[in-house]
Amino acid sequence: MSTRSDVRMQELLASMASIAGDLSVSVIIHRVLDEAMKIFSAGSGLLELTNASHQQGNIAMGPDAAGLLEPAGKDEAKRLRLEVTSREEHFARLTLGPKNGKDRYSKADRQLGMALAGSAGVALENAQLYQDAADRARWLAACAKIGGLLGGESPHHTQGLNDVAELARRESGAKYALLLTPITGETETSDGYRIAGISAHVHPHLAGRVLMDVGVRHHLVLRNNHPLVLTTPEPILPLGELADGRATLVTELSARGSHYGLMVTIREEDAGHYRPVEVQMAGVFSDNIAQGLGLVQMHHLREEVLLYLERERIARDLHDIVIQRIFAAGLGISALRKQLPTEDARQRATGIAGELDTTIGELRATIYALRTNAGQKETPSSRILRAIRLASEPLAFTPTLRLGDDLDALTNETTLAHLLAVISEGLSNVVRHARASTVELAVERGPRTLVFTLRDDGAGFQPGGRESGLANMRQRALELGGMLVIESSRGNGTTLRWSVPLSGGG
């Protein structure tokens, strides 16, 4: 073997050792291009990355690197094109410009390049295996934190869910993360979700927002428990929110056959795609969230059962002991009344006996309430009050509220879900734009119509301009066969009236 061959072999071995001396995918990719250009004295080089490399895009070095993407024609022999692969996994294509800026590549050069590319493929595969193992360990460590974040809080308590959403955002390398839970009281065929948990960078006005028909659009997520990767968050958040979001990963919160909702993580445009291991571990993370929510629900169900049993015990004691004693005391006073010497004393005894009878009646009503209120489902009016409280928290004052009669008789869950979303959207508009000092709200249910009215004394606006939030409210009214009427002018506040028909009165 010639001295020149020995030198080039030593250079190849040194380059292989340099490439394999790191477990960072990003470092190895840059080192492959740098070492290849050094061995062959190439003035320019280009590394075209595939998804399998855990990276995206191209890495170029040298003044003429961009031209290496184009066919060389008769000068093709002055370029060296190598495929960086390992065990049929294709990581990149390496293209080098002419040697010393002008020379062709020999057969020996191409054999040397193939050896270098093979070594680079093995190094990349090892680095990816290492990175995947580290990512799995990191995700599993995050899974162990979920129970502590949820703790013993109510499944609907926002802080614990916000903390879990933030943990998911950090581990997934996303800018935004959301936890969606099914709307309480929905039927099995409904697809409404409420945004129950938000991470950093998500505007607080999205908390509590209702999203309809998510499951219809993404039934594969809900039925097959398969993560879904979207190019934008628009199919999940069709309201024009998170406009800078791109790659979106949706996983189901599922445990023991129960559906607890969806986890949505959203990356920015330059953050890259989701790697297979990230999709896999996000699914594991979601399953752990679901198990945590299930345990929290079981904990609170146990508390409700204990509370119900305690109420039953109190009611039983009131009925079997207290009422009987009061009744016996009343009988004793009635018998004693006949032996009293004066009319005033007898009338006083009669009054006391009447008071005891009234007390027995009130105790019976209390016993009935104790036995019927345990485990009672949240009423529509309380859900409306909760939505108003959450949406108006940023205001420096308390809005004036009027709730009409018979709101708790509102049985159509779809109508109620749209109403709650409109309330949240209307108040968020006031918080963000109105600069108001007073706000008046009214929700009234007529025989055939449900009406929500919002008035503020803020800055107002000129109708007819850009109105993303108002357009959403108008669309919700149209879906139910209703309408949205807005009266506003600059400096004179805004009045919003959202009305929809009630089919069958409910």
C-alpha cells in the first residue's frame, strides 16, 4: 500500500473516530459534513436531511453549496454523492463539490466516501437510540409528577390541570399545550369539549372555552386511541386562536376504557416535526393523566358517598330520635295545659305546643333536603354562574347579573354549551377591548327563546370591521337557528343580544 493510501486511510479512521465520538445528533450531522470536506479537500458541501435524521432541512458549507442541489450534467464526475444509511434507515444525502475546487473524484475516492458514509450512518443511528432512550426516561420522570400535580383536587379544578398542561408543553418541546375535557352532562354521541387546562403562552381567556364537534372531526383519535399529528391547530381550535402554531399533536386521555378528554400540544413553525418516540411517549403521558384524573374522581366519589352516608345518618337520627322527643314533649305540654290554673298560662302552653309542631315540620323538610341533595348534578344556572365568574376574573369590578326564571329547566345540552361559550367570548371581548367600568349581563329563558344580553359602557366600536370573536358568536347563533344583534358606536359602549329558539321548550 502506498504512502498516500496510508495517509488517506489514517484520515478516514480519524474522521470516523471524530464522528462517532459524540452522541448528539446535531453535532454528528455537522461533523459528518465537516470531516468529509476535509478528507477530500472539497470547497463546498451539502447535507440533505430526511425525517429519519431527527432533523430537518439542509446543511450547507462553502460558497457554491446551494448549486449542489442542481444536476451537474457533464461535470457530475466532479461531485461526490453519498447516501448516509444504516440498516435500511436513510438519514441524509451527502454531496461534495469538486476536489480542490476543480478536480474529479476517482473510484478510490468513492469507495472511501462510502466507508465514511457508512460510519456516519451507524453513528447517527446510535445517537438516535441514545436520544430516544433519554427522551423516554425524561417523559417517564414527567409521568411520575402527574399525581402530585393533580393531588386531591377536584377533577374540574383548573390549577392542577394547568400545571399538568405546562408539564406537557415543556416535555414535548411545544409552545402551547391544552387539556380538553368532555362537557359535563353530554350524551355519549356528543362531541363537545371544554378547555380545562392551559399552559404558559396560552391567553387566559381561552380557559373554559367550549369547543364543539371535535370528536366528529377526529373520530380516529377517540375511537382507536391513536395519536393524531396535524399540520396546524385549526381543526381543534377553529376560532382563530394560536395563529403562530403549526405542528399539532393530539392524544386521547384514556384509562380503563373511560374517555377523560384530549391533550393537545402545539409547536411553532420552526420547531420541527414530532418524532415517533415523542408521539409514543406523549400517548403514555396522556394515559397517566387519565389514570390520575380517574383516581381523583374516585377519591371525590368516595368523599361524596361518605358525605351521603353521613347525611343519611343525620337524617335518620333527626327522624328517629330528635323528632320523636320533640313530639313527646309536645304531647306532655298538651296534657299539662289542662292542669294550668289560668287562661294566660294555658294559651302560653298552646303556643309552645304550636312552636314544637312547626319545628317538627321544619325538621322533616330538612331531612328531605338531606336525603335528596346528596350527589345532585350541577344545574344549568350554576354552570352559567361559573362561566361568568371565570371569564370576568380579570375585570376590576363585578358585573351586574340578572338570571331569568326556569333556566334550570334548560335540558338541551348543545344549546347550553353554545350559551356558555358565547358568555365566555363576550366577556373576554370586554376584558381585552372595551375598557369598560360597568357591565350588565342577563340570561333569560322564555317559552320558546333563550336570550343572552351583554351591555358595557366601554369604548365601543364601529360595526362592520374585523370581528373574529363576534363572528364566532354569530356562527353559534346561526347553527341553532338564532341571531346575534350588536349595537355599538365609538365612545358609547356596546350592547350585544344573542338569541336562539328552544325546540320543544327545552
